[in-house]
Amino acid sequence: MKFGLEIQVINKVRLIKFCNTKKKNAISVDAYNEIADILNKDATDDNIIGTIFTGKDEYFTSGNDLSIKMDGDMDMEQITLEFNRKFVKMITALLKYPKLIVSVVNGPAIGIGFTLAGLSDIVYASNTATFSAPFVKLGLCIEGCGSYLIPRILGKSKATEVLLLGHKITADEAKAYNLVSKIVHKIDIDITIKNLIQELSELPLEQLMYNKKLMTDNLIHNLLECAEREAKVLLECQTSEYFLTNMMNFMSRRSKL
């Protein structure tokens, strides 16, 4: 396991599992960089036909790992810039990935967990899964192209409830709004992944890539621009007094644990 990720290849399918269980599978900046590197490498590897994301134990992911690790002489501004750079690198890798991306959401998907579902080609969810995006309450902005994709998936009214008011939606609601294509029982997550791997491994790679390109080419340009716009606003939010106060309170609570 590396950077809170369990990574393996099974029968031509890359399986990436969020395993930072002490922090409810929160994703670190190093994990974002690792995922980007893997996706970029696999994009041209004829032995890989697709990628499945899932989480270990109860959570899919609780979002960004807000723990701050000072690195040498880097100050807070430099750390924030480095985080944004690696985060955008991962989003760009996801958008340009020419093969199938499947998210098997085994539990709560918060923040980037939610927007990762929106970026995926297929989403399956357990009956215990929930989707939420508490960006506004945290003093942050929508990320992972969620500002473009989520309103188009959920519709304007529901997306506004979720993205701006922070409302949580259940797996059943997510399926009703076409974010999720299938709900499976929590105890069937492993067999669902096993069956998916078998199904994906039998697909002809070249034809799969041709057809995904036809389905996504018209979107990619808009999504790449969206990722850059979100990153600029995110940087402004991360330097705001509201967010910095939240971070100080978070780190203070964490130090007392």
C-alpha cells in the first residue's frame, strides 16, 4: 500500500482502492499525484483495459486529506499551490484517460468522492452509499469538474441543493437522478467488482477506445477548461480568512486527539 492506496492489476483491469481508513479514506496530495501517474501510464498500455475505483471498509472516500505536512522550507502558499497542481494533474489524467473508468461506491462519497463519480463512465453504488459535497460550508469551491457535470446529471435544482446547500443524497436518489446505474447490497461489493473485472477484461480494447472517444470528445474541451477555472477559484478560497480559520480549528481539534 502506498499513499493510502491499494493498487493492483487483475485480468487487465487496474483496481485502485482508497485505504486511508484512519481518516475515512481521505485522499492526500501524494495520492492524487500517484493516481495521475498511473492513469497516464495505463493510457498507452495495451495490457490495461480500464480502471475501477473503490474504497476499503465503510467509506468510499471522505474527500481531501486536510492534514498539512510541512515540507522543508515550503510555506503555506507553496503547499497550497503544490496541492492544486497535483489535484489538477489528476483531474486532467481522468479526463484524458481513453479507457473505461468505473467507480464502485461502497459507502459515503464526500467532496472529490462525489465528483469522481460524476467523472466516471460507470458508477455502481452499495445500498449504504451516500453522496455529498460540503464545499461551501468548508469555505471551498466545487472541484473535479463538478460545477459543469453535476448540474447536467442531477438537474439544476437538485444540483444546487447538493453543491451549494450541502444536502446529502442516498444511493436510491443517486440512481433516480442517473448518477448511479446500479445499486448492489453492501455485502455484494466484492463479487460485483470481481464480475466487473471479468466483463471488462473480455472487451476488445481498440473498439472500446474508439467508442468512448466518440462519446466523450465533445465534452473534453469544456471539462478541461472547467478544471482550470475551478482550480483558480479554489486557490482564492484556500487563501480566504474563512477557510484558514476552519483549517486552524481543524488542526487544533486533530492535535487534541
